[in-house]
Amino acid sequence: MSNPEGNTGFNSETQKLHCLITLNDEVGKALSSKAGETFFRAFVTEERDDGEITARFRFRYRDGDSWFQIRLGPEHRKLSVKEQVEHIVKGITEKTLLAGLQMVAGGVAVPGRVVACHYPPEPDDAKKTVDWLFAQGLVEVKYFETPDGTKIPVGKESTAT
């Protein structure tokens, strides 16, 4: 699936980020020889307009990203926002990532520290959420896109003087 939000897991203008789930990058490299930087990321969000809780997650390979989306069924949409978020987080961490890692490890118990869940302190405030992500070192800016679609690199990739 291509990601409707482009190269990001969420749009802070239209969505509230409730949880960012990360997989230890060393584990990603052990799982796949084609793993790229920040191999696995999941974004559990709430739509600002209708309150729907979803998760977008991706596996980043050197040759591109593979995106997936989780939507809750009607029975889970009746839960509180916190319960919906935790239902998705538990599904991704326990039922997907850790179970998959145990299969790869031959049934050996996998320590929980390979997966981290990051909860922004103020998901209602888009600016504070983005600032928090930067302050935690969870995101970086690689380029700016101009209105005409031109991508201007920043940081170590930049050739600007």
C-alpha cells in the first residue's frame, strides 16, 4: 500500500498522534538484510474531523517502504479513545512484532525492549506534538518541499552553502 500521507506516518493538521511505535533498528537489520534506516515505525492516530482511530505502519527497505493500515471493527469503535489506542498498540506490539520475532528466533522469548511505544504528552496540540517528536529525536527533517514540488535537502544530505 502506498501511504496517503506521503513519507510520513501521520498529518499533524488532520490527525492527532496518540502513539509512535518503534522497533530497535539493530533488530530490524537482523530480521532483513534489506532493512533500511528506521526499519519499522507505526503511527496510531485519531482523525481530527471524525475521531476514527487507525494505525499506519511501515517497513522501510533500502529500495522503498511497504505501508499497511489497521482500522478497528465496529465493536472496538465503541471503546474510549484510550482503549482503542491501547487495543491497536497491543495488537501491533504483542500479536504482530513480538510474535513474529519469536517465530524468527525459533520460539525463544524476545525481550520487550526491542519495541518502544512513545506517547506524545499533548496529542490534541499539533505543534506541541511535532516539537515533542523532534525533542525526543524520533523524527528528522531530510528535505523541504516547495509549492511546485521541488525537494530541497537539509542536513548532511544538503549541498547548499
